[in-house]
Amino acid sequence: MPNLRCSRSPTSGSLETSSRSCPRLQPRSRSGRASSLAFDVSSSKSPFNASTERVERVLCFTAHPDDIDFGAAGTIAAWTAAGVQVSYCIMTDGDAGGFDPVDRERIIELRAEEQRHAASMVGVQDIHYLHERDGYLEPTHEVIKRVVELIRRIRPQIVLTMHPERNWDRIQKSHPDHLAAGEAVTRAIYPAVENPFAYPELADAGLEAYKLPWLWFISSPGSLENHFVDVTDHVDAKLAAIRIHASQHPDVAHMERVVRNNLIANGGRAGFPEGRSAEAFHVVAVNGNSTIAGF
């Protein structure tokens, strides 16, 4: 993997401060062109056609370190293997996580180290932080502005984030910070990212309005999941990434069994052959021929 630019550390300051010198990331693929996600298999309900969509860049927003690995590390491993450039934005420092009475400043450092290592397991090196306090994340205008800034800077074809609707069947997926992350990103995507008059100081800084094609949600209510990615070949990489977050796992063996079982269950729901593993998403077309933006 090439060394992607603008990796963030938990001591680098706010996104606004640390990203001023960061140029827009350039497309990357082994062929020099956008990648077709030929490995991706969706249900008939999904608006995303993996055989025709061309993807160069994906930007993932999650609330805490480890959220992205539980939710989508298999898909991300497949994306990076296909030459797609994937960036992370972790919105809180994860300072309330873990089970040991460790100094919270040390937990912030430890979780950032874990996330960097876990990201490298699935081919990601570009990591940004908003440095919000764990458990206190809210979709404020300041948070939304920083989300808009990063989307306009990276200009991805896909933004992936956590679902803003609560999953009553698996309430652990719906930590308040998860819901707040999803709400902040959703508000940023429409209308602020594509409105040149929203946060005009960003346009003044050269970050022009941008029409995002696709929004993918993880931690979605099951009834809304409409897209499944076959990650059978990347389960080991996903589990390796999750294992790196050792500060969060009191029982690693049990965690791995649960993750494997959930992936196989997703494969069954997707209609894949028996024993295949899948990650599930709620995919939304933001701008395209099927939306009002296509008029």
C-alpha cells in the first residue's frame, strides 16, 4: 500500500487546525482508474449497482475507534484490495471505552494506537479525528461544519457512516454517539456539502460545494438493510483488525464467535451460498439519475 497523506493523531488538534495544510487526496487505483466493485453483491432492493459504479475514494465517519472495524472492515479490505482509497474520520477520542481503570488520557492514546494498527490491517492509513468527547457527541453546527469540510476536501464517491435511526433489535448498535454521528453526517451531506452558500468560509478557503453520489450506513435497523457485500475472503482481515482493539474486549474468543456468526447470518439473508459471509448496509442514493438532483 502506498503511504497515504494526512494521517491524524489524537494530539494533532482539531480537524480545522490539522487539515489546513492537507491537500485534497488524489485518486488511487492499481490501474490508474476508478475501481469497479465487482466483488460486491447486493439485494434487489439496493440502488447501488456494483458492476457499473466506479469508485475512487470512500470516506468513513464513525463515533469511536473500533466502530468501523465491527461494521465494515471486511468491505473496506475488499475496497482497498481493489485499489480504492479509503479514509477514516473518528469523531470522538473513545475516552469512555474499555473495562480497566486506566487513566483516561492514556486510553485516548491507546485507542488511537489501536485504530491506526487496525486500519493498517485492512489497507487504510489516512485517519482523521474530530476529538469530541466520548458520550457527548451531538450533531451541532460546529461538528457538521467539520464533516462538510472533510467531505469537500476528499470528495469521495461514497460516504459511509453509522445509522441515525435506533436498532431496537440490537440496541448495542445504537449508542447515542452512533446515532449522533449518523445524524451529523446525514445533515452535512444534504444540503450543506452541496450548497455553496452553506458555511461560506469553506468556499472562501477553496473547498467548493460537492454533490456526493452515495451514502452507506452501518449499524442500521435490519428492516432498512438493502445491500450486502460478500466478505468471505476478508473475514480473517476483519477479525485481525477487531482483535487489535484489545482494550475493548474482555472475552476475545466470544467476540470472534459472535462476529463470525453474524457475518454468516448476513450471508444467508443476502441469499449467498451456504457458509458465505457478508456485511450489511443501508445504501442511499444522494445524487444521481434516480434522485431529484438528476432533474
